[in-house]
Amino acid sequence: MRFFGEDIKAQKVEMLKGVRVFRELSRKEILEVELLLHQRTYEQGEIVFEEGDPGHGIFIILSGKLRADPNCELLKEANLEFGPGELIGELSLFNESPRIATVVAVERTVVVALFQAEFSSLLIKNKSIGVKVLVEIARTLSHRARQLLLGEKHVPSL
């Protein structure tokens, strides 16, 4: 017999396992990371963060869609819509520089946030998990930097 809470936990683990940044983690590792994540739902038109806000971590989209509205000329031509499984704000995981764009929910969107403090504690507490997550974030950053340098229209880093 499964309890209601166990079913929800199993669904959440499966959802997180489908997210690229967590794909290399075991079920046990995902359960450990899940304790560090902060889930939030944004309604259509709601601001996730504004340009100039201090960045404290990344947002991982579980469902829905977010759009970034940058003032930076380099990013104005890019298609800055992000959907399920994508990261947004990943640069702030490494420093607390001000956000370079305002991010708004295009539709009802569920995200989980991983803040700098929790990520740092994960790297200290369980280096194996931290490194796996870090490698996937680095891959995302590398891919987005390449797209930006090649003048592609989709998804530079925010």
C-alpha cells in the first residue's frame, strides 16, 4: 500500500529526473537535492525577477513557459522563451550580479529554485551530487555561449 505523500514524492522524483540538470542523478540523489529546492508557481504575466535585482540562484522550469525581456542590445534579437526542463538565471548561481533581464511568466508556470547558499552546502556535503549538477549547468552555459557567439536566435544565458 502506498501513501498519498509517497505517490507525490515519486511523481516529483520522476519529474526532476526528466530535467536535464538532474539526469545523471540516482533516485536517492534526487531525493537529497529535492530537499534543497524551492517550488513556486507563477501565474501568466507575473514577474519572476526584474532586471537589476540581485541574483541568488537559478530557476528550473517544470511546466509552463517564461519569457525574458532584456535591455541589452546583444540579446534583443534572441528568442528568449524558456520551457519545461530549461534553466534561467544560471549565472547567478556563481555570483550575485544583478539580473540582466526581467523574466515574466507567459502562462501558468511551475519552477523550482536552487539558491546559491543551498548549492554551496550541497557541494560541501555531497561533492558527487554537486559535481554532477555543476557539469550539467556548465554544459548549458557552454551551449548558450556558443549560440550567442554564432548569432543564433535562441537562448543566451541570463
